[in-house]
Amino acid sequence: MTSGAPTVSFEFFPPKTEKMEQSLWQAIRRLAPLAPAFVSVTYGAGGSTRERTHATVCRIQSETGIHAAAHLTCVGATADEIDAVARTYWDAGIRHIVALRGDPPEAAGGVAGHYTPHPGGYPYAADLVAGLRRVADFELSVAAYPEKHPEAGSAEADLDNLKRKIDAGATRAITQFFFDNDAYFRFVDRARAAGIDVPIVPGILPITNFARAVEFAGRCGAAVPAAMADAFDGLDADPETRQLVAATVCAEQCQALRAQGVHDFHFYTLNRADLTVAICHLLGVRAKAVPAEAVAGA
């Protein structure tokens, strides 16, 4: 078991409405005292939230003092346009970018469209990483998939793609969420054998809605263990018990990862704080005093 409290980071998505804006800042207000290493803000499919992502990242950094990371994708823009966005981030004091290929806009009926590189754009995430490395000396995180990206032809091809991103200059890999720790450790072993030596941070999804989590898992190819489904069975109309079960399930997963030496955790918060705060507390990550001005206007 690794001694000392782990290092944590949190992911948010940019709000679409005033009510969602309030929910986001309530979550940030609760999570900021945990002194995360950084927080990241996602980028919508097809680059649909570029302005909102930029505004949210810059506000977090300026008002909380927490290191904020902006997601940036290859979708919907030329390389020159993406470089310009990156320079804007650098000028705003943002030093960390999560570089992703990105998802295409949804087709009719809400079905994900087929990814096609933008003419004149960065074709894939490895190309984006290389381009951002030329723009400025960013810290660059990329995505990793313990259970294989759904569009990858094979696990080997997927690992080769991650290796290309690291070789292009990425400094950290953050995994898609998973519920099977063995899948994560097998993936890390394969990555190390392939010469990937950057941190591979497990992405953790605290479950606020089990049916929604199953839907997410289906989209990204993450297995949902039968024991987890059984734990949430019959709790659809019992939110209080469901919350307790969710905290227990996620805390057990994180504690098992800790017991095998994992020190860094990246939480997909879905802009909600309660479960993440509880899980961090159980992991020994406790609130630190934050100056009042650190959350001014939140």
C-alpha cells in the first residue's frame, strides 16, 4: 500500500445554462479545498463548446488559483485555427492541455457520426500533440483506453496509437473510466512493455445514475461487472441508498487501486461534488484552507 494521501484531479464540462453554471461553481467550491493537482474542462463533440470551454477554464484559473487544463480536439478546425486557440490559452496563463482526437458531431437521431479528419486540420491526436508542442511548452495529457478504444481495430493498434501520442510529446495519459481494476493493471503492464513510461492515471467515474453509467460504458467499451449491476439493482427509486452504495462501490475500487501502488486519480465529476468529496475523504485527501478570495464570485 502506497503511503500518504494520493494526488487527485477533477474533470468538469462547460455549462450550457445559468442553472448549470450555478451547479458547476457549487461543485468547484466544494472540490477546490481538496487542492487538486489540476482540473480539466471538456470540449463538446465537433468542437461545439469551444467558447464555453475557454471561458470556464480561464475563470477557474483566475478565480480559484487551481491549475486548469483545457481539452482541445482535432475536430471542426484547421491546424492554424487550433494553434491560435492554443496560443490564446498560453497568453491567458493556461499551461496544460488535454489533447484529444475528439468526437464528431452527432448525426440524425443522436447517433455519433463517423470521424473524418478536418481538411487542413490535425488528423489525429498524435498530430495534435506534435502541433501543440511546436506552439508552446505545454503540459500535454492524452487519453488511454484500458479496454480498447471502440473504434480501434485491435488492442495492439490502440496501444500503438497511444505510443505515437507519447512519442509526439505527451507527458501524461489519463484513462477512460473503467470498473475492472485488473483491466487497468493489464493495460499498464502492456504499456510499460511497449516503452510507454509516462504516468498512466486511472480515470474514475463515481456513479450518480447507474443506468446512465451503463450507457456511458457501452459507448466507450468499458465492462460493467455483474457484481456492480447487482449492487445497484432495485435502487432506481431510492436515491439515498443509491448514493451510499455508489460511494461504497467507488471507494472500494479506488482503495484497491491504492493497495497496488496507484498514487494519482482523475475523477470524472459530471459537475457534481458530493460523491467525489466523500471518496477523496476516504482516500485521505482532506480539505485544506482556501483563502476566501480563491472562490470569489463562485
